[in-house]
Amino acid sequence: MERRAEAPPQGLDFTVENVEKALHQLYYDPNIENKNLAQKWLMQAQVSPQAWHFSWLLLNMDKVPEIQYFGASALHIKISRYWNDIPADQYESLKSQLFTQITRFAGGSKIVLTRLCVALASLALSMMPEAWPCAVADMVRMFQAEDSNVDGRARCLALLELLTVLPEEFQTSRLPQYRKGQVRSVLAQECGSVFPLLEQLLQQQDSPGFIKQKVLKCFSSWVQLEIPLMDCENLIQAAFTSLQDPELFDTAVEAVVNAISQPDAQRYVNTLLKLIPPVLGLQEQLRQAVQSGDMETSHGICRIAVALGENHSRALLDQVEHWQSFLALVNMIMFCTGIPGHYPVNETTSSLTLTFWYTLQDDILSFEPDKQAVYQQVYRPVYFQLVDVLLHKAQFPSDEEYGFWSSDEKEQFRIYRVDISDTLMYVYEMLGAELLSSLYDKLGRLLTNTEQPSTWQHTEALLYGFQSIAETIDVNYSDVVPGLIGLIPRISISNVQLADTVMFTIGALSEWLADHPVMINNVLPLVLQALGNPELSISSVSTLKKICRECKYDLPPYAANIVAVSQEVLMKQIHKTSQCMWLMQALGFLLSALQVEEILKNLHSLITPYIQQLEKLADETPNPSNKLAIIHILGLLSNLFTTLDISHHDDDHESTEVKKLPVQQGPNPVVVVLQQVFQLIQKVLSKWLNDAQVVESVCAIFEKSVKTLLDDFAPMVPQLCEMLGQMYSTIPQASAIDLTRQLVHIFAHEPAHFPPIKALFLLVTSVTLTLFQQGPRDHPDIVDSFMQLLAQALKRKPDLFLCSNLDVKAVFQCGVLSLKFPEAPTVKASCGFFTELLPRCGEIAPVGQVVHENGKVLLQAVLEGVGGQASRSLMDHFAEILFALNKHCFSYLSIWIKEAMQQDGFPSARVSPEQKETFSQQILRERVNKRRVKEMVKEFTLLCRGLHGTEYTADY
């Protein structure tokens, strides 16, 4: 054999000695480099032809387990992956050798025994059914035969190990699909040889615990082969009995759950009905476990009850005459949902049951009306009880106890409450308005009962239930909401969690408040008060934002107060950055509904302190801390301008009909403010031009304003275009191109604004082309934004490509270059540019000329990408270019593709001339159906990458 660089230094033949040396190196050599070399060499050894020879020798009894294990693994690999290399006349000897080895290891090393069993299992699966028709029965017979050398228990354990790994090996085997189905049905029949043996071992009085343990594991493994549930009946009953034995409990739970949960089980309704009594029979054991705080046992029993209820509720509900026994099972699951203790600290069981309640409800609501009415009568009270149980489980523990919880436990509890919230929202479908009434009555009684003051936890949970429903369901027609809004101010808020829930509840009712504005004053003071508390930051700010968005036309009387409180908390810096930004958005909504002079007055008082700060910062020498302050102020302004929209672009139509304010005269307030601060912003920019984040923040102000104001922004266009041009020609940055794109999108087709925008577009293009000449690889973000700008220009104002001083050829070449970038977003943007450009061949002469002269280079780049240079996720985008070429330059494409495909090894050495020819013909034929072209490209790229027909193609 030739020497290989990656093999270890100790001789390269795959002999027993060399394998042992390499294993020694792998396990004991401290040098990681040597370990890696040994590992690589051993992997080659395992798949080499010599493995058939050395594997058996490595299994000698005088070797250490690590070496024996390697021998057994090598045998498994040869049998499972290289089955076709084994001549049929050697099957029998291979089988008997493996049986012999398994018998020898029956009392030896457990890990080696398991590997040998897996190897024999793999052999059996490959030989079934033709070459070894009764494989499983033979295995059972072989190990039950008396063999004086090996003690009976060890033989029994070896047989159980073999029978356990057989179905597992089947699940992971690489059998082709048609063989898989064939072998599965043979195995399912063979369970007739396995199950009686397992039953006998479980029922024998003198079977030791470890044997019963193995039996249950073996049964668990077999039921996953979709064996008819009625054939498993005796073993399931035996597993139920084993639940009484603490040693066998966990394994018995797995076995019962696996058997009940197999998808096929619902066909055997009679067997399922027989399973209800033994499950109900576990209730006493469950109660005792709960009383003694034995979480493992209560968890296991709950899993069994839920497996039966959740997987088979439809089948069991169908048996109307057995409704009482199913109801008893539902009540048992209810007990599990309401298990005492706080999740996740003193119980982890209740969360297992939540999906069951969804399933049961779906099944009840899917029946025809008569049957549904019967079940609604039975189950509505159950679901009302469920609501009580869930709200009890959602309660926070005492403050003292909660103080001891870890942050991880608090986070798990938060997620658990979200799950409860989702369940309640779902239950509303079944119980409807009556659910809200019952929550409201309970809350009313709690808050008005002076004799027994309630805990805050109780109040919080009821409100949480209300909020869960109001957040997603339209409660505008509910007659209890006015009462609830009346109750909220009566809640004495002594605690952060309760205060948070009060805030979120008010937020969830903001749409209702918009329809009932007289009630706003009931809750707004609470929200403004909460704004001053840093612990309530997220809930108070998001609630104010919702109210300002939904109720803005009813807020003018309160505007001065809202602005004053907001200003105060902003100045005190109570909130984190993101909440400050939300607060500015809230104020933007609020101001949108005022008269122009009111808006200007409020804007003036709101923004002046920040402008003064910014002026001070603009004079300072740049350093990291004043950079953060500048970005913060610019962020506040852009968030304010995001939502401050007096033209009501964002209102839905019905409300604009009723509440549209008189059309404003004079310039837009945002534009007035922007013009006032424009010079200051330019001053800040001049100092920070090198800093991408500051430039981005400046661009964001204008980008948000342009998006919100649309045509109202027009007065700013000339000066903004000039500033952008200066910025970009000093230091090119992606954010400046993105803003240019926005301006092109909104204003390019308006004759009045065309000159400044055209000048800016040409300037950005020429600066970027210079950047390309110097080497664009370091600026994938600029290239990405530039390609999007070009595509936008072609979409909105193709005339830009008619300008005499636009070098269309250079732009085209930049696009081709960008197609070869390693960054997927950049390539995607370049594809977008070409799919806009190619359809313009006919109408824009310079474009047509460039495509006809250079289109072949574009095709070459696209085929390179498809051939394997580009990520597979981009193939749809490349297909779009091919489709556009075919549609708009057909006569050229047919010549170009022929010439390109004639190059040897292009676009990949893995595709034959015939495959290339087929692909070319397919592409040229398909001029209508873009989806077909995408499929062809995917198919061809797999061929080019050598992945066709492999498991990797499953990603598609």
C-alpha cells in the first residue's frame, strides 16, 4: 500500500498489531495531533478489506474491552454498510461465527456484547426474509438450547440484548424504502416468537429484577414496529403490574407509554377500552406519591394517563356508551394538571397535561351537532373547572419563597405561564363569553370582600386569565369589560408582578378603550404613574404605546399631561434604550392627532433639551461615551418621526371616515423640525463621518421620516440629496445608499424632484464604480446596497439608465463581479439587479447593447454559481436570471449556452457532456413556467456537486 500522510507512523498495513497500536495511541497518547491521526487511520482500517480478518482476532478473550469493542464495531460497519461485498455463500458461516461470539461474551464485557448483537441484528435484517426466513425464532431457539459452558441467566440476558437491539437497528438501518416495508411486516409477524417468552419471564416468580428490567426494555423496543395493540395486551397488563415495583417503575412507564402512543393503536378500540381500568387503578399510587412528594412516580403515572387520553381521545369519545369511564380518565388528568406545588420547583408534572386539553376540545368540537351537544353538556363544567385549576397553577408563590428561586426557575415559570395563557385563550372557543363573566365575577368578589382580604397572587392570576383572552380575542362586544375597567383602579398594587399584569391587561383592552373613550380616564393615570417605576418599564411603556396608537383621536385632552410625564421620565433616564425608543413612538402617535400648532408646541418642548445636548456634543472631540449619547439622541428623534404622521397614512379606512381631521395647511411639523436641526445634524456628521454607526443613525432619521411622510417630505429632498452626496463621496457607507434607494423609490418619478435625485444617483454610482476598481471585497454590505439601489432605479425610473454620463457597461460588470461574492445576501441582491435589468433590453438602448455584448460573461458567472461555486440556497435566484435571459435574449442565449457548455470540466467536472446538453435544452425550451426552471436548476446543481440521490438532497 502507498504511504498516506494521515496514517500514524507505525507501519501502514491494516494488521492486528497496527490496529492495537493505533487504538493505544487513540486512548492513551497525550498528544492531540497523534490521537487525531490514529482516529483517521482507524476509520480507514474499519472499512478496509482486511477488517474481515483482523476483527475476529481482536475479539480474543485475552484482549482488553476497548480492543474487543473496536473489533465488534468494525464487523457491524462491514455488515451494515458493505453488505453487497459479502458473497452469499458466506452468510451462514458469518451467522454462526457471530452466534458463537455472542455466546462467549454473554458473561463478558457488556459494551462488546451489545456491539456484537447489533452486528448480528444488522445481518438478520439484510438476510430477511429470503435468506433467513425465521431469523427471530432461530435466535430464540439458539439461546434457549442448553449450553453447559454458559450460565442460563447470562444466556437469557444475551438473548434479550439481541432482541432489544434488533428493532432499534431496523429503525436506523439504511435499507431501501421497499425493503423497509417488507422487513417491518416480517418482524411484526415474528413478535409471535418474542412476546410469549417476554410474558413468561415477567410472570416467573423467581425472575430477578435485572432480567425483568431487560424484558420491559425489549418490549418497549418492539412496540415501535407498529405491532397490533391487541397482540401487546398481555405484556401491557404485565407492565402495569411492574409499576408496583419501584425498581422497575421507570422502565415499565416507558413500555406502557410507547405501546399506547404508537399511531396505529387507535384502530384497536376494544383494547384501548380495556386499558382504562388499569390506568384508573393507578390513582391511589398517584395520590400517595403526591402526598409523600415523590415527583418521579407522580410524573410517570401522569405520562401514562396523558398518553392514553391525548393519543386516543377521538376514538374513546366515539364509544358513547363508555362515556363515564372516559370522563373518569379526564378527571384523573385534571388531578395531574392541578397537582399541588409550584411548577417547576416542587412539581414538574402539570405541564405534561396542557396539550391534552387542546386535543380533547378539538375532538369534541369536530363531532356532528347532536353528538357535540351531548359532549358539550358533559364537558363544559369540566372546562370551567380547568380554568380554575390553571389560574391556581399560574399563581406566583409567596414573595419570600419566590425570592429563593433561581433565575432559571423564574424563567421556566414564566414560560409555563405563557403555556397556560395559550390554553386559556383556546378554552375560550369552547366556553365563550360565559368564561369572561365568571372571571369578572370572581375578581369582583375578591376586590369587594372586606372580611377576607385576598392575596395579591389571587388577584394577579384572575387578571392574567382575563388578559390572556383579551390579548388575542376581540372582546369589544363583551358586556363585562366596562365593569372590569371600573374595578382596575380599586386594585391595591403592592407588588411588581401584579402591577405588570395590571399594565398588560390595560394594554390588551386598548382597542376596546378606543371604542369607549369615556373610560380612558379610569386607567390612564395608572399607566402614567407606572411610567416612573423602572421595574415596570416594559409593561408600562408598551401599554402607553398601545393606548396612544389605538386611541390617539381621543387623547388630545390628556396630551399635555402625557407629554409632561414622558419628558420627565426620559430626562431622569429611568428606562433602558429600547423602552425610550418605544416611548418616543408612543408620543409620535399621540402628537399625530393634534392640530399643527399644538404639534409644533409639543415638539418644541419635547425636542429642545435633546437639541441643546446634541449641540454640546457636536462641539466635543469624538470619543466612545459621547458617541453613545449622540446615537441615543438620533435614535429618539427617528423613533418619534416613525409614528408622527399627520396625513394618516397608517389609519384603517373605517376610522378615517369618521375621525379624519381637517386637512392641515402649511408645512408638515416634522419637516419644520428637520429643517431647524438640519445644520446641526450636518455638523455632527462632519465630525463622525468615519463612524458607520453614527452615519447609520443620521440616515435612519431621514429614512424613517421619508417612509412616514412620503410626499410631505418633498421640501427636504434637495438639501438631503446634497448632504447624502457629500457624505457618500467622502466615505462610502451602505446606510447612505439605502437612504438614496428610499428617495428613488418615492420621488424619482416626480418631474419636480427628478434633477436632485438623478444627480445623487449618478454620484453614488460613480463613487461606487471607483470603489469597485480599488477592490470591493472588503465592502460586501456596500455592494449589496448598491445592487438593491440599481434594481430599485430600474423598477421606478428606468430613464436613469439613459443618462449619458452613466457607464452602463461598468455597472453591468460590477453586477457580474458581485455574483461571485461569498456573502449570500450580496449575491441575492445582484441576482435581483439582473432580473430587473434583462427585461429592459428592448426599451432602453444602452442596456440592450451592453447585454448583447457582455451577456455571455453573465451566463458564465451564473453557470459557475450553479456548478458549485455558490451556496445551494441561492439556486432559485440564479434560475430567475436564466429565465429572464431566455425570455428576453433567446437568440443570444442559445449560442452562449452552447459555447459555455463546450468547455471541458465546466461548470463542474462531475457532469457529462450528455447531462450538460440535456440541461441546456431544458432551459431553452422553458419560456413560460419559472417554477419548472427553478426545479431544473436545483436538479442540475445536485449533479454538479455530486449530491444527486444522496441523503443531502433531503434539504430541498
